Amino acid sequence: MTEKKLLNRSDYKKFYSMTSRWRDNDVYGHINNVTYYSYFDSAVNQYLIENSNLDIQKSDVVGYVVHSNCNYLSPISYPELIDTGIIVIKIGNSSVTYGIGIFKSGETKVSAYGEFVHVFVNRSEKKPVPIPEKILKSLKQILI
Amino acid sequence: MTEKKLLNRSDYKKFYSMTSRWRDNDVYGHINNVTYYSYFDSAVNQYLIENSNLDIQKSDVVGYVVHSNCNYLSPISYPELIDTGIIVIKIGNSSVTYGIGIFKSGETKVSAYGEFVHVFVNRSEKKPVPIPEKILKSLKQILI
Amino acid sequence: MTEKKLLNRSDYKKFYSMTSRWRDNDVYGHINNVTYYSYFDSAVNQYLIENSNLDIQKSDVVGYVVHSNCNYLSPISYPELIDTGIIVIKIGNSSVTYGIGIFKSGETKVSAYGEFVHVFVNRSEKKPVPIPEKILKSLKQILI
Amino acid sequence: MTEKKLLNRSDYKKFYSMTSRWRDNDVYGHINNVTYYSYFDSAVNQYLIENSNLDIQKSDVVGYVVHSNCNYLSPISYPELIDTGIIVIKIGNSSVTYGIGIFKSGETKVSAYGEFVHVFVNRSEKKPVPIPEKILKSLKQILI
């Protein structure tokens, strides 16, 4: 996998502002590496919910995560606010690769960036299916 | 412990708006009971950080949680926004009891409410100490 | 609510050994207060799954948490092992109150203890229902 | 980054058995993608604590995570037990790359696998430092 280095605010197409939590900080006083993936998940799903009517409780087709990665450049600590930027890097038949950037509120350089890959599957059988039209349309709106 | 039933937005003195996370929802599709305590923690510590210069990394005196409880009245689900209300119910020599209310963004009735008790201890020896003046002053500002 | 003080290993009827996680420790170097409720949840549900065939994905009746509380007596830190003890304190028509004790592996005095209240509801309508016979039987097996 | 595909139990050198939690399952009924990184973190740090006297509270040198990735092949669900396998893939001057495999208890094929990169830094200044001798020795013991 050739990762793109999307290091600037201008590299992303949609942003979600998120609050950090006391619980996010670990022993070293910074937001724990694990927690960043929780921001990834939340941003991507919120985009799908708002832009393609994904119903995480009932939709026939749901997105399963098959890969994720994150590069950590500089720490963030609760109670700082976070801006999570997303962009679609690649659209396949059943899958989509998102680029994600984590910014301290207001900053232009990423604190962390990574990728997140969804495969769309049928909820009943968990088999990959072509990306539904409505989702595909919304993904193209933020394609790189 | 006689719990106060603080069921309305007007029962609280300070509010923090928080974003929910995909990860907060459990199998039943609602924010998991555990997660509410993470909102409690985050609201109380943010209040102390902003109003009494609590430095969670370096302050000589830190707040240890000795009791918490929560009553769950109605579910909330990601991606809904949350308003966490706080008020100080009781101030002791070393301890403080906060009342906490969790509201769906904009609603006037709590979705959940509970209590959270801090004992202030010396960071080095973990022994209870009188509440420092600056913290005491900030707690009185939101005393019931 | 009159809380029972169940402070000893011998006060509990069923135990689950659990591994702590790096992520459980907070800035103060101890398992964060929030995380204890995750142990509560896991012990109670595992008991129901193993002893009354609760299927958390498909059962008609599921347990919703309506109250929880915890008293924190002494800290535990990752990578210590945890024993979570449970006992049923009270059985109502639709609800059950569990007592939970958190022990450092092998210790006889609780590090933390609390309560956890389930109301059983119909999954489809979320309305309280009488506790199903199979669950009731399993709860009586660990009744105080 | 050329990722190694370490897909079998025999590809790993050290294993940690871990309990899953009710809270780990997400809306889709499986352990959430985020949680896997919590297993990564816990296994690696436990190895360092047990084999090189890393004191996560006081050591002069601590490991900061600069990269992580995970490939998800098949789901696991609470209350299943997890075996986390680790191996050291590469040792640099200040950094180490671990390979991590997540197995359902007793299975020989990974459910998920990935990498986790630590840079060792001085706790006071957060500057990279050569890997301390004791840690280096322990890393070489599980070098690929």
C-alpha cells in the first residue's frame, strides 16, 4: 500500500470538530494512540450518515473496516479540541479508502494522519457488495 | 447517600457540549452505560482546569474519584450531540460531590443523571488534603 | 437506595478473571474510574450468556442498564489482573440488582465495589417485560 | 512501508491471553476496529514491563507510538478470549517495529494482524534516544 502523505488542512475536504475526553489521555499525558482511530471511525460514519442516509442500525449494506493505519506526528491532550478531516483517496467496486487527518483545533498542519478502508457488505450475509448508488455519490463528492 | 434528583437543565450551573463517537454505541445501538461516566469525568475536570488552574500533569493536588453513580432514563445514540451539566452539591474538607446531568443537545429533561465524588489528595503521597483555596473558590461558584 | 457493603471475596458468588489494558490507566497511573464499569458490564453479561443462553445479538429480551454505582477504595494499575465478583442482591418483576466487587487478582478485600441494575425489555419495543424463566433461574442461583 | 504478512500463530514469538469486554463489541456485534489497537498496546507494553523493567510511571525512557496499522480478516466478538502474539520485525537506533497478530483463543490463523512502531524518547524532553541496553536485549529476544 502506497500511503499518501496528507499533511495539511487543505488536503482534506470535510471536517468534523470533536471534543476530547479526560479518559483519552494516557499515562504519558497525551491522547492515547488507540483513541485516534475512534476519531477516524466517528468522522467517516458521520459523513456517511449525513450524506448518504446510512442507517447504522438498519441499512441493508454496512461498512466493515478491513484496514486502518495512523502516523503520529505531534501529541494532543485533553481538553484540547480536535478537527478531523476526511477525504476519499480511492474508490473500488466494494471498497473505499479514506484519508484522515487529525488537527488540533485551528491548526493547519496535521498532528496525525492515516487511512481507513471500508468494504461494504450485506448485513445479513456479510458478503461484499457493490457500493450502493447513494453512498457512491456521496463518496465521489469528497474524492481527492 | 441521599441522591438528589436533578432532572432539568435549570438544575445545573455549567454546561459542556460534547461530541459522541461511533465507538460509544454498543450492540443495542445506544451509547453504552460505561461511556456516560467518561462524560462526567471530562466535564468536571474541564471545569477545574478552566476555573482553578488544575494542571492534571503537574499540580501538587489532584482529584481522585471515590464514588460515582448514574441513573439512565432515556437512551442517546451517536452521532447525537451531548450537553453535560454540572453543579456542586456538597463541599467537605477534602471532598466534593458533583451532580451531573446528561442531556441530548437542546433538550431540557435529562437523559441520565448522577453523582461524582472527588477527594483531593497530595500527588506525591496520595493522602487527602484540604481543598486548595483556588479550587474551593471555583467549586463555590457552582454550588447548589 | 440502601447500598450493601460487600467488601470481601466471600461476599460474592461468581468470579470472572479479567486482563487489564494499557489504555485503562489514566494520567494518574491507575485504572480510570470509568473503566471499572466496563468490568461490571462484562461480568454480568458473561454470566447471563453462559447461564441463561442470553444471545446479545438476537434474544427477544435484553437487559438495559438503568442504574450503576461504584465506590473506589484502592487503586489498581495495568498490567495487574482483575477478579470481578458478582452476586444478585435483589430480583424484581422486570429488574435485577447485582452487587459487583473488583479485586486485584488473589486479594480478599475489594478494591472497588458497586451495583448494577438491569431492567429486562423487549428488544423490539423496549418495554419492560417479566424476567424470562431461564434468566430468572440463573439469577436465583447467585442470589444473596 | 513494506508490511510483512504474519498470518500464522507460528509467526509470533510471545503471546498474551486477553479477555474481551462487552464494551468492545460495536453496533455490528463484533469487536470494534479501534479496540484491536488496545490489544496491541497492552501486549507490547506488558512485554517491555516484564522483560526489560520498563516502569511506565517513572522510567527515564519511554516508548512513544509513531505508527500503527491493522488488517482485519475475520471478526471476533465478546465474550471470546483473545491471544495477542508479538514479534520484533525491525530494530533501529531509537525505534522498533513490532508485528502483532490477534487470534481467537486457540486458533492458528490470525483474525487480524498489523504493526506497531515505538520510538524511545527521554521522558523529560521527549527527544529520541538510543534504545536502552536492557530494552534492546529484550527486543532481540523476540526478533524475527
